[in-house]
Amino acid sequence: MSSTMMKSTMKSVLLGVSACVAMSASAFAQTVAIMNGDVHTISGNVIEDGDVIIRNGRIAQVGADLTAPSDATVIDASGKVVTPGLFAPYSSIGLVEIGADQESNDSYPEGGFSLGAALDATDAYNPSSTLIPINRAGGITRALSTPSAGDTLFGGNAAVIDMSGRVNSIMKPAAAQVLVMGYGGAARAGDTRMGSWLVLREYLDEARSYRANPNDYVRRPHEGRFLVSDLKALGPVIAGEQPLLVRIDGANDIRKLIELKNTYSLRVIVVGGSEAWRVGDALQAANIPVILDPLVNLPSQFEDLSATLENAARLHAAGVKIAFYNPPGFGAHNLRALTQQAGNAVAEGLPHDAAMAALTINPAEMFGLASRLGTLEAGKIADVVVWDGDPLEVTTQPEAVLIDGVVQDLGNRQNALMKRYRDLSRGDLPHAYRGGE
Amino acid sequence: MQKLKLAALCALLLGACSQQTGDNPATETDAAEAAGESKTTAQETAANSESEEASDDGPSLPSKNPYPSTYEAYPSDTVLITGATILTAAGDQIEGGSILLQDGKIAAVGAGEDVTAPDGAVEIDAAGKWITPGVIDIHSHLGDYPSPSMASTSDGNEVTSPNTAHVWAEHSVWPQDAGFTRALAGGVTTLQILPGSANLFGGRSVVLKNVPSRTVQGMKFPGAPYGLKMACGENPKRVYGEKGGPGTRMGNMAGYRSAWIEAAGYKKKWDDYETDYEEWAAKDDDDEDKGDAPDAPGRDLKLETLAGVLDGDIRVNMHCYRADEMVQVLDMAKEFDYQVTAFHHAIEAYKIADYLAEAGVCAAMWSDWWGFKLEAYDTVMENAALVHAQPNSCAIIHSDSAIGVQRLNQEAAKAMAAGRRAGIDVEPKDAIAWITAHPAKSMGILDQTGTLEAGKAADVVLWSGNPFSVYAKAEKVYIDGALMYDRDDPARSPRMDFEIGQKDNDFTGGAGQ
């Protein structure tokens, strides 16, 4: 991480009314003291009237009655809630600007493109996407930039990114591989689940064979069903090193997935899981987390019949680690609504602290980053959000967002448009001359 | 053709979404193509029906209501709810308020001491709870894009011609859609079901009471006017660009205008017929010159609906995202002398909120959806509040989603909070109208529902707390005074046919699932 790079992207910052601070030019070296807030550490109890001291991008101290260092930028968090930054564990952030326009949507291949697993989000990730500051203003500080499957079963390598928008914001490339099963998988394999499971097993067998001896593999004759680039990319999956994110909903399909995970010793994360609660005990026993949309409660397909608003609460009660994602089709534009989704899960029985964990530490654990992210503990990366109330409440907003200890600009394109058209009067010049930031 | 799973959400959003789902790159056009290839000729085959036979009683005019509502309110108790915070949607927030429901109507609403119960009334202590009018969604496709969402149930958009004004959404509504029950658990008592937005003229909408019925007629809101769905912008030109057009926004405008010209001619034929008939009927039967009664013109279903707009009987609901297009449409409405009732998905309403208020047109908006297509790029969270801030404005929050319809209260809350942060004076007593009184006004049913005022239908929601909180739940939902949903009583939670007998799938259904 380069400090010059961070300096160059720092802008003057206007925080909320109660937390107005002037920024120093030396952003990375800055010391920040967030004082007197309700501090949700996630790792332990809520510290009422607590403080978080940040130095050199890391959390230096968390506790009550701390003293702000003399060189610190002080954020008064009295009456506010302080949490770790939120982590969106499954989104197409940075890969899409306009969903419907192919020219600005890199999130999956089209037109019968033959490769899948070998694709890599880092090749397309655009840190200047307007979606990033818009969702950063909603408290999202990290995300998995996730490609989706095109015509093959695999979507490719997803990357953990930070939401600073700076040039080098890839935190962990190849953090996960993406697979679609359930009906979505069947639709890509002869329109039958028999096809999708058969093809998946063959992919895994071939990938294992390739990984065991690449030179030998390419010399032997093959039917040409799979491309070597894809098999090579599946190496870390078959080695159990890289988690496989599996879009899958029905309980019957998930049972099959658990069997496959055990047979091949894979690391698996369920995404979707509308019926996951039906197999909660088995998921817990197999150590498979679930990334879900807690608002799904319609029998949309025969694989979703038992979808219920209590999915999150029931999975949590079964000991399954959960996190949340926006439903497909809204995969990146409204990551800021993850808090609303979590709030609704709480309204349906999920404990509030479990919902907060699902937004912070759980995704960090899923992608092997729990030692660096996800809680407010000394030594961790200082991704911190100061909220004007309960983070899960629909009327609440962040007043300050820090990424790597740097206070972020909460301005974005939507704010600029709002300011431009706040006053519709004709004025001395057209609207195109106003608020041109 | 390869089957592609349409996420329920996306299918419901046919008009709005059109973005590819994350793992299932099904596009709106796919759905459009799935809807059918053959051109319908329904409008050409409409034959004169018996009702059109001339009689001595007057000219033979087509029935304006050939599929009449058979809705009847279910039995209700006299109910007094006390101690609640009441948002009337008529401008008041009453603390410690009471409401009396009697004979299916709101008998009284006000401060606790002002409302008393007659003997035998059921009394409900609602301390700490909130009461609002039943929620109204002006933009729904429930029943037309039902659950389960399969090619075989995709009945929401007749994507066969840019002008399908002849189709009626009610003829696609499957009353067994489980989505209706989930919406009920979100406090929704009335919905407008619209055709999709692939066409310039999508067809007629229908207004439904959210009361399960074996028939769609049993759900139809008695007396509610019909609506016409129209669409601006990207959808029609994308769907028809390579199918004979329109392929451009100017093509869209030309398509509307040509149709209005034709409709005006059709209207004139029928107006002339009525005049001729009156003149004929006025003649003495003994008059040798009287002759036979004039013949009625031939019917055309498409033009009948468009003429209904020009007559002021049918309300125009126009899907339109961009500010500049909305203002073009306002000029077109002047050109052909009709009124636009509401712009739906009005992402850029805030840029022309003054024009909309001046023209008396409602803007139906989402709180924060954006970016799924370029015409949805410029949304702002303050959109509804900025529209609201104009004098004589009409801001509406709509869903266009089987998921979103379940929590329109939260969507209104987000839009309200954003407005307040921007310094716009908007409170719960105002924002509640965005999902109740304003859609009711736009749909022509405000005289019957949409506010809590004595004499109106007892369409009422009792919330567990402040409905502008994520944690609030609709506990009881009354429609015409009948308790149609009770969160604490499984016997008061509807289960559609599709949902029963599936226990092996752990599928029990019901409003609160």
C-alpha cells in the first residue's frame, strides 16, 4: 500500500453536522480519535460511551475513557453508533456501471464465450465506478467483486476489494471461485440437474488430473469438453485452498452439494440458499456458510418453495455462519441496502448482534481475512463507520466512514445531482452551470 | 430455446429492470420473446355483441364494464382501537388516538376521549402501536407475473406489437398468486395491476382489493376507473427496434401520436353515432322520413381503450424515467387533450418537479433503485422529498416488485429520511400519503379509501410500532372492516391453492412466510 497514492486521492471532506473535521494533507499518517460513541466491537460487548483510536491505518486502541492523542483528528461520536466497516460478500461492484448496457457491464461473459473459471475480476475491476462512492456513503468498506457465470457453470475468480476507490484497491485477488448450480446450473447443462452435476464432477476430476501433472495432462488426448485455462483456474478449488461460492437454493440440491464437498474435500459457501434452513444442521456439520438475501419469501421456483423470512434466524440458530447479499439484478448498485435487509432479518427473529456479525466479521472469515478485518480490535485494519443511529434502521445513515484509517469523502454523484436540482428556478444561467463537481 | 430461470424479481420488473440477473443472464427481451411470437389480431376480431343491439332505450354503446366486480366485503366486527399513534394520511399525526371501525367503514377517528365504542365493540389496546390507512401500491404486476415464476406463468406483457392497448391486465391476473398474501402481510390493501412496459401502449390496468378470491372479478375494486399503461424510453425501442420499430425515442413519440390521431377519429365516429341516434330517436315515429335507426360503428378494442382516455374515463399511467421525456409527454397530452395521471419509475422527477406539480401529474418513484439501465442512472434518494416540496405536488412510492410491495413503508421511510437530511420538511404524517392517499388519488379511489377519515372504507393497518422503522410489522390488516390478516392468528392468514398440500417440501405458505 503506497502512502503517496493515498495522499493523492484524498479530498477535502465534509462530515455530518456533528462530526465536522478538517483533514490534514498527510492522510495515511493521520491519527483519528472517534470519541464517546456506542462502540459495537463485534468481538465483544457494546462499549457505551466508548472510544476508538486509529493510527497509521490501524486500530490502536478501543475502550472507554481513552484520551485522544494530541495530534489526532477528533470525531465526536456522542449519541452515535460506531461499528466496523461493512463487508459486502457477493456483488458485481466495479464490474458494472449500467446493468442493461453490455458496453458498461463486465460482470459476466455473453455470446457463447467458452471460458468461465479462468476469468478474473481483477482484470475488469474499475475503482472509479460511481457505484463505489455511492455505496461507501452507506457504510460499505470492503466487498467481494464477483463475476457471474455466463454460459458455463463457473463465473471465475472473485476479488476482495476496498471501497476507497483508489487505484490499487484490490485487497485479495482470487479470493473465491464462482459456480452456479440449482436450476441456473441445469439451464447451462442440458436443462437438467443430471447434466449439471455430471459436468461439475467432470470439471473437478479433470482439474485434479491437470493439477497433478499439467505437462502430462496436455499431452494426453481429451474429448475437448473443457478448456485447459478453466481447469488450471480450478486448481486452488480442487486443492481445498480457495472457497467455491455456489449459487444454489433448493434443499435437495444443497444436500447433494454437501455430499460433493465431502467427496472432493472442497471449501464451499452457499449463495442464495432460499431453502437452506431446511438443511441447517447438515450445513453446520459440514462447516458451510450461507450468504443469503433475507427478504426472499416467495415460491418463485420449485427450488424455492419453502423460502421464508425466517431463513436467517433459523440458520443462525442452527449454528450456520451467515452473511447477506443483494438479490441478483441488484448486485452492486444498492449494497447500501444490506443494512435494511439485515434489519428485516432481525425483525424476523435474528439477534441484532448476529446481524451485525453477518455484515462484518462473518464475510471476513469466509474469505480468510478475519485476522485483519471485521471487528474493532487493536491491530486490525481501521475500517470504521460512525452512524447517526442504529445501523440496521432504514432512517439511519453513516456520518463518517474510514477505510484503512483514512476518513472518506461521502460525496457522490447522487449528492451532486440532488444539489444541482435542489433549486429549480431559472437563475442567471442554466442548471448545467451549477454544482459542477 | 434454452430455458433460463428468470429471477422472480426480474420477471416482475419486466418494465423496470431489464438488467441481467447475476447468474442468469436472462434479459427483458428474452422474456419478451418467451411471451409469444405470433401477432394477435384480437382487436380485429372483436365482434358486435348482444349488448350493442340497438333498442328503443337508446343508442347501442359497448359496455364500459363487461367484467364487473363481484367483490363483497367479508363480515366484520365493530372494532375500537385505542391508544395508538395514528397517521391519517390526511395531514395529521394523532398521539394516543382511537379509531372506530363499524359496518366496514371508519366511523370515527381522533384523540382518545373523542371516540367512544358502542356496546359489544371489540376493543383493542394499541398503546405503543401505530395505525395507518391500508397501503396502496400503484404499480404492481402481482397475478400477471405470479409465483411460481415460470415461462408458463409469465402473463404480464403482450410483447407482440408496440400498441397493445386492446389487452386488459385483469385477463392475465391469476388470483392464486402467493405474492398477494405476502403483500397483505405488508399492510397492502389495494393494488393497481399494470401490464408490462415493452410497448408504447401496454393495455389496461385493473385496481384490485387485496382480498383472495376464486376469481379476479371477486377482487376488483368496485367503481375504480380503468388505467392505461404506456411506456417511454428504452424499453419499447429496445424490444421493437429490430421488429419494425419504434427504434428510437422519436419513433416512440410518433407511435403515440399516430395512435392518438386514430383514437380521436374513432371517438368522433362514436360521438357522431350518438348524435345521429338522438336526432333519429327525436323524430316522430309517424315521420315517413324516419327510417331505420343509424348503425353503430364497428368496435375496435384497441381504439376503444384509447378513446376512453380521450373521454376522461381511463387514467394514463406512463412508465417514464427521464425528465426531458416526461415534459415531451406533457406537451403531447395537451396536443391531444388528455390528462396523464402519473409517471411511473419517475427517476428524474426531481429535475422537473415544478412541471409535474403545474400539470397536476403524480410521480411514482422508488426510494433508491437505480442504474439497471442508463435512463435509471440519475436517481437521488431525495427524489420523493423534492417532488413533495413543490406546492400541489403528488409524490408516490411504488414497488413494481413482489418483494418490494411487502415493505413500502420502509421505502417511504428511506425516502423521507433522505429528504430530511437534505433539509426538506417532511414528516411521517406527510410521507405516509406517498403510499396511501396519493396513490388512491391517482387511481381515482380517494373518495373511498387512502385516508383515515370518517365515512371511508375501513382499510386499516395496525402496526407493531412506527411503520417508518425497519422493525415494525403489520399486526392486523382490515379491509372494509374485515380482519383479513392477523400476524398472531394463522387462521387469519390466507394460503393460496399452490401453497397447500406441500408439507413434504416444508412449504406451508401463508401471508407471513
